[in-house]
Amino acid sequence: MSEPLQPWQWPDAHWRGIVNRVRAGRALRPAAWPGGARCAVALSFDSDHETNELREGGESIGKLSQGQYGNRQGIPRILEILHRHDVRASFYVPAVTALLYPEEQRRVADAGHEVALHGWIHERNSVLPEPAERDLMLRAADTLDKLAGRRPVGIRTPSWDFSPATLAIARDMGLLYDSSLMADVDCYELLLGGEPSGVVELPVEWIRDDAVYFNMNRFAGLRPYTPPADVFDIFRRELEAAHAEGGIFQLTMHPHISGYRSRIWILDELIAHAKSLGSVWFATHADVVRHAKSHG
């Protein structure tokens, strides 16, 4: 039996096939945002809660309690700030989180925010076989539809990654958009095997995610290394650049990570700073995508 080829030995057709499975198509930056705004601000919150521990098969009571903080303290603090500023945002919710806290999802939806897909139990979707991934995505959509009162139109994959089947499943489900990939700062149409899939990407980036700055794992020696003031500075610079370019400022935060008193001010001051720049449209990810798709 011959040894498998190493990447440097691959024929062109092989590596091109890998690259072209899912690809960024045309950019969808609109000439203007609603109301003549110069910049769209799309705030999002991944309500992982206890699923970060559960998805690993873990039963640590300590780690589960950290997840519960997201519901008890993080979500209320976030919703209070959004309400005070009259800003709409998107919440990406694993179905298990929704089942644990159905009243949280109703509160979020009743406040006018988007509740969108984030897997079943925050599973590593990118390594799942296609039937399992499809089943979990469909069951998760049914769960959020029932508990939040509105069927989700968007997804952020738990892995922030795709399996070879993810995009086809999202297309078959009729989803409007994904927010897991990183090929641009503007919305773009997703190509599946070189052909338009009908699904739009609103890209994320680890730079605009609180977890990479604040997360820790005591047993892996991973400790937070960035002070909140420095994280705010990074986010502020991303916001100001998006405003200068007339594009989108997209941000991802986690209630169980940024919902602490020494960090939650970042969200408050960032919204205030965006308002001070002027000509800003705060919107859910779904509304940003709808506008970009129709005006891009």
C-alpha cells in the first residue's frame, strides 16, 4: 500500500478542489446604509453558557457554574445596556442553552433582538459526519423556533468553521446567512463548488471576539493576557476603521466572558463611541445581510 501524498506532493487539481469547496464570491457592500448612515454596527453575543463544558463530555461543576453566570448575570447586563442605548443585536444560541433557559430566549426576542443558530450543544460541527450535522442543525432550528417564537434565518457555527457539508445543509434549510467565516470585512455571497449558494456571509474575526483576550483554562496554563482597556482600544480602532471605510463593524462577545463588572463597560462605551462618530446604523446581523443582499 502506498503512503498518502504529502501536501507538497498534491497535484494542482487536489489542492484547488480543497480551496474551492467553499469560497467567497462577490462582495456585497451597499452604496449606502439605511437612513443614509455611513457605517453599519452589528453586535452579537454567543450565548454558550454551560455548553462549552457539555460539548466536551465534561461534568465539571465549577465550569458549569461559569456557564450559568452567562444566564444569571451576563445576559441581564447586556440586555440592560442594549435597552438603554435602544440598540438591536443578534444572539447566537445553542439549542441546549435554549432548553436550559427558555425564558431567556423569550426575553431576548421580545426585546427585538435576533435569536439565531449556534449548534445543538456547541458541538464541533466541522468534524461531524454529514447526517449527524444535518440532524443537529434541523433540531436546533426547531428548538429555537419553538422557544423564541421565530424561526432562525442565520447561523454561526459552533466551530467557527465548516465541514464539507455545512454550507449545503444551510442552503437546503433556506437560511439567509452565515456568520462564521473570515474572507472579508463586508458581506459576500458564498460559493459552493464555484457556484452561488444563495447564502450570504457576514464575516467574523478573532480580532473582534472577546474570548481570545479573556478566556482561560487553568489546567492548560492559558491565562487572560489583555487588559480590558486594551481590548476596548482594539475594538474601537476596528469600529473607527469601519466607519471611515463606510463598511460594517461586526463584534462578537460572550455573556459568560464579558458579562463581568470589570469588562461589561467595554460594550457600553463602544456603543456610546459609535454614536459619537455619527451616521451609524445599529442592526441585527439578519437586517444587515438583508440590506447588503438587496443593495450590494
